[in-house]
Amino acid sequence: MSNAVPPFIVAIPTRYGSTRLPAKPLRDIDGVPMVVRVAQRALQAGASQVVVAVDDQRIADALVGQGVEICMTRSDHASGSDRLAECATRYGWADDTIVVNLQGDEPFAPAAGIRAVAQALAGDDAPMATLATPIIDAEELFDPNVVKLVRTANGRALYFSRAPLPWARDAFAADRHTLPSGSPFLRHIGIYAYRAGFLDRYSRLPRTPLEQTESLEQLRVLEHGHAIAVRLTPEPFPPGIDTEADLERAELWLRTQH
């Protein structure tokens, strides 16, 4: 398998309305709107095209002069993937085009990670790829806000869950505060790559019982029998931003980087 980075597009779905963090894409992080920081990361990764899928003119205005394209989409999309499917149709991307879905609340996503998910898709015939990173402590494994995954020997996703996964039966019977060594505990990182032709199919797939039970959209893909390639991220992804507290942490983290 080649280590060369294939040509890829980064598409960034953004939504003005957020219940936990109003006007989230425009929130300021050390003088720069969050959505601008995300767009800058996509450009740094070497994408051949960066498209920001927006539902509000105020987000579009903030991106003027940033070297990215703006795709004004409907405001009633159920998910970011649906928003990107509209963009794929609008731009007429060829079916085999690699499209990386970089979430609009990931202002510190490492460029190497963005490239890695594109490489993961290029090196596999699955229609979709994502990243993971090892879990290092029990608190993280048992946190329902941390999405866990297990994968096959050839690196395909078997399942995603908010529950501890896999369950170390004998070790956890004795102690749930320490992770046993040798078990493949992985945290899912919410960045995806798709072939453009699959984006439209994905957006048309009916919602599924496991997806609704776990509230994890990627389970829809597995439940409908499609494969997801999973690779380890080459660099850590700092946490995304969902709340005011996350914003404060982001400001502090940024100051440590200067």
C-alpha cells in the first residue's frame, strides 16, 4: 500500500444554530472565528479544494478572503453528511473523488490527521474511512461521551459504542479502575473520508435501530452492510468544541502552543 497522499477535497459542514453553543461557527478563539480556524487547518493539510457547507450568510461572510469555497446549503439537513451530499451534487464531484468531512467544531485538527484519513480511504476499497486513537485510562473507557470502537484484523470497523468496548471480562471482574494491558481499547475520532459517490447513497440510507439507540450516525453505515476502514491517527486530535467550557479550554490550549 502506498504512503503517498492522494488528491482529496475537504468539506466542512457548519450550522449556525447550536443549542449548547449559540452561533458556534463564529465564536472567537484568540481573535479568530472558529470556522476560519477549521478552514485554515484544511488548507494546511494540502487539500485540492476546501468547501465550507454553510446554512447562514453570516458564516459565509466570515470566510471571505480565506481561500475556501462557500456552498450555501438548506437549513433543514439532519446531519453534516446530508449537508455534504448536497454539496457533492452541487459541485458534480466524480464518484471516486475522496471527500474528507472535517467537522466545523474541530479548530485544531492536525493536518497529518486530515491527510491520514484520506490515505486510509485510498488504501482500502471500503466506501468510507475514519480514525481512532488508543485509550489510555479507564475513566475514558467508561465515559459515555467517548465513542469506542472495535475493528477487524484488516482494519475495518466492527462496531462503535458509547459503552466500554471490548469488555475485558476477567480483568473488569476484579478491577474497573485499571485497563488491562494487551486489550485493543480505541477511541473514535470523528473525522471521515468518503468516496463522493457514496455520500449521496449514505444520505439516502434509512435511519437504523442501533444508530438511534446509541445516537451514533456511523452505525447506519454498518447496519446497512457497508464497510468503514479505520486507521490510527498519526497525531492527537485536541477535543472538539461543544460548550462554553470547551471554548475556554481551547483558549488555554492555544496559549501553550505559542
